[in-house]
Amino acid sequence: MLCFAVIGFGSGGLVRRLGLHRSAVALLVLVAAGLVVRSLLEDTPLFLAATVFTLAGAAVGNVILPPLAWAMVACFGAQSAAAYAQFGWYPEILTDDGAGAGWLGVLVSPSSVPLLWSVLLGLGGGSSLLTQGLGYLVAGLGPFGVGALHDATGSWTAPLVALIASSAVIAAAGDVVSRPRMLEDTLR
């Protein structure tokens, strides 16, 4: 917490001196170097010092990246959750056939034109350290959530409705991500 407070407070000055791109590279190098050094040490004081370097890099990133990055996390995470749920459960849905354009088509008539539904679901996809890291954590909820909903309800309806609803998250976050502005503009 101290690293985030002390180092994060000075991040604005670093960005003004180095620029956003050089600052981002510096923080990534700092985090990577700190992690490598930490893995090689057995001495507690040196391990803690390397931890400070690692957290310093994370603190800078935590300050300079959030405005756009969180929208990117939401968009990437929701899109990936739907994609991984598709990869994991689409064959089962088709096999069960007790179950369109995209998920709606699968909900209404899964086996009528599976190639079309597969293409449309793929087109709904599309896609950085923060975005992918947290995005994949969110994405991991997709297949698990779809399976849990299916097990709880005994039907594909609730999981498919949840995946259709995830489109609203993708649309809202995608709107923020696609606005005509640069990340640097959000730091002023």
C-alpha cells in the first residue's frame, strides 16, 4: 500500500517527463525486473527491496492507465467470457438440440444453420497487460457461469439469456473504448 501511495503520487511527473509510452515501458521493465530478482533471492531484506521495485512499477501503471483501461477490461472480459462459453458449450447445445443471429439464434433454433450461428458468434468477438489480465479473469466466468446456470436450471435458456445480456456490457464498454480520444487525453 505504501508503494502505491508514495510512488503513485509521483506518477504524473514521470509521465510529463518521459511521456506515456516511455513511462509504460519503464513500469513494465521495473515490474519484470523486480519479479525476476525476487524469484532468484533467498535473502529476506533483498527480497523485500525487490518487492518494492515490483510494486513501484505496478503503482505507476495503476495511476496512469485506469480511465481507458477499465473500459477495455470490461469489453475484453465480457467478449472473452462469451467466446470461451461458446468454445466450451456450443457443441453441447447443438448436441442437446433441446435448444440464431448470434446467441439469440442458438437460443431459438440451434441446429437449423449451425455454420451461420458459428460465423455470427465469431463476428461478435474482436478484440494490453491490464486488459488481458483482468479481462481473462472475467472471461473465466463465462464457461463456468454457463455451466452452473445450466446445471441449476436444467435448461440452456438461462445461460443463453445471460450471454445475450452480456452483449449490453460489450456494447457499453465498447462505446467507451472506441471514442475518438487518446489515453494521454484522459490523464490531464
